[in-house]
Amino acid sequence: MREDAGRYRTTALTGWGRTAPTVARVSVPATTAELADVVHSAGARGVVARGLGRSYGDAAQNAGGTVLDMTALTAVHSIDARRGLVSCEAGVSLDRLMRLLLPLGWFVPVTPGTRYVTVGGAIAADIHGKNHHVSGSFTRHVRSLDLLTADGETHTLTPETDPELFWATAGGMGLTGVVLSAEIQLLPVQTALMSVDTERAVDLDDLMDRLEATDHRYRYSVAWIDLLARGASTGRAVLSRGDHASPDQLDGRQRRDPLGFRTSRLPSVPRGLPGGLLSATTVGAFNELWYRKAPRERRGELQRLSTFFHPLDGLPDWNRIYGRRGFLQYQFVVPYGEEPALRRIVEAISRHRCPAFLAVLKRFGDGDPGWLSFPAPGWTLALDIPAALPGLGQLLDGLDEEVLRAGGRIYLAKDSRLGAASLAGMYPAVNDFRRLRARIDPQGRFASDLARRLSL
């Protein structure tokens, strides 16, 4: 790493998967005026905003160009505790919002599997959570946002005043401009605990039947799935579903501080772990233990928010578990009615002996208005795979073909390898997105490794 004119540092960046590092000039603006100046002075390789680096692939990398580190822009402008509205800068994390808002009886409307995501990143990736079947993705709850575009102008966007640019920005991976701030509608809660039902499914058919039959009863729903199980146990899973607990579900001690946000934290994962720790044998043993220790059926267990939503946040730098070569997260959705395609994909992963101990299946609700938003009605499966797994490229290419044939798509915020030729079949609005980009950013000022790879 070296300093560049006292204003930039030149460094290699990766996504959370720690694969394919590229070198960029990184600027950490302290004010929106400084940010605008960096955008204006960006060179031929352009500029892209970056939050807390939790996009798994190359969306927040820009080889040979400039990267805006947004984490210094963390002002919370206002909180309307009566109506449940918060207005804040784009560098504010969901973790900070939870700590500020829970004592007031409000929670973020959508959270992914980590709370270490910035508001700007949540909009750029149009993140989803365990409640998509009820609440949609994050940007549905954004009432307005301020966007700095390539011409140096700041535009206040709402879904009503500028629907094209607003919904191109939602899921647009930072390529329409830099989100400076946003106003977000929150979810009212009475406690900082979750009431959780847990049950086991013996195979993939049993899992899908349970989800289809009863998901409508729950605000939040997710299934951990064992992708190493084979034969009659293929697709066996543990379902965790629930909602925010009410005060009458708490015991006397919990009622004294019902909105207290408590987390636990383990020591950081050390650097330099050998990648071979995660093999089909070791992960198979873990999966067997995890499945067997889960209750066949348990109702109304009270869990901390952090336990239910963000268990891995308690293990800092958990991405180092995969060793120096890192890992890929592969997430796709296939439409309802394409259950045979989902089964073929699960069986292919199992045959390949992918050591995936982080694998979850969920059901999406209605599609979101964002032009490049990922969720669509259907089944979504996400799994982490060590990058060093032999034959990984060929396996994933085959899975891409299955997803395409089924009318599904890959999540761009987690992708690091999809080709441009596959994109149009997955995202029907991609050409509209390209035309809008050409109109508002004719010089291609906003750029990233992902944008170049996918010709966005």
C-alpha cells in the first residue's frame, strides 16, 4: 500500500470472498463536498463507491481506477420516532441503526445475514432478508434518496418523482451514481427478542412442502440445508422461522429491558489458515452434527436478534476460514413451478461433494421494481464454496445453465464470475439499464470490475 498525493491510498481490494484482488486508488471523503470533488477528478478508469466490503464478489472493486470509501459519512440527520422514519448518510451501517432505533421501538425493515452493511450498499445491492415473502427487499422501504450523478449534480429521488432513476439505482450496484443519504421507513417492534419455531425436514421434498404450506404464518423464514447429504436424505434441512417477540412472551428479567440490543463476540479468526480445513469430510461431520442437534420440533423459543439474523457477525473475520484462496458465494433464484430444476441443482452440488456448511434455502415473494434487483417469485438457494475446490468452474457453469433454462437469475452482489452473455436472459431490464447509464453518464465515470465484466 502507498499514499498518493496525501489524498488517496493505493491498495489491493477484494470482496468478502477474498478472491480476485485488484488494485485501486482509495479515497475516504469526510464530507459530501470532498466526495463530489473525487468523483469530478476521477480518471479514465472511473470511480465506484464502497461501504463495508460485504459484497462477496467484485462489485466494489475498480482495477486501475478510484474507489470511494463511504464509511466516514455516517451522520444521522433525523429520527422521527412517532412515524418510524430515519434519515441518514449512506455510510451509516445497519448495526448502528439497530443500536440507535431499537430503544425507540423501531427496527430496520430488511436485514441480510450481516448487520455490517451500509445504507448505501443496501440500496445499491437492493438487499433482501428472511422476510422477503412479506416485506420485499430494502429499497421498497426507502422513501427518498439523494444521488450524486456523473454531471456533479445531486438529485433527490423518490419512486414517484423520478421512478426510472430511483429503480435503476435500486440494485444498480453503484453504477448510476453515489447514494449520499436516504430516508427509510422502519418496522415497529416491542422487544429486541425473536420468537422462533424450529423443525427438521427429512429431505428436499419435505422441506419444500413445509415451506409452501406454512411460510405465510411467519414474518421471517429460512432453512439451513445439508448439501452433502445424499440418497434418501438429499436436501435434508433445519427450518428456523419466527417473528418479533411480544412483551407478554418475556420473563420477568427480560421485561426489565425489553428493547436492549445484546450481542456476543468471539475472538477473530486468525490469518493464514490452511484452505484444506474445509473438506467434504470435515464439513460432512459438521453438517451431521448440526442436523442431529436441531430439535425435531420446537415452538416459541426466544432468541436474540443477533442470534436469529446475524450469527456469523459474532465471529469477526469469519471469511478467513476458507484459507488464502478464499471462497465464492453462489446464490440463485428459480421460479415457482421449476422445482425439478432446484432438485437437479441440489443433486449436482451433492454429487460434486461441495463442502458447503453455509447453505440456506428461502422463498421469495413478489418481484421488486428495481431494474437489476435480484429477488423474483421463487426458490432461492445460497451457498459458500471454497475457491480451491477442484472442478468448481465447470460445476458452476453447469448450474448457470440450469438456472437460465429455468428462467432464474444469479445475485450480482454475490457474483464474481458470471459472463455478460448470460445476463440478458436473467435480467430482462438490463438493456434499459444500459441505455439509462449511457444517457446520464456518457463518459462512463462510474465503473467497477463487475461493470466491465458484465458490460453494464
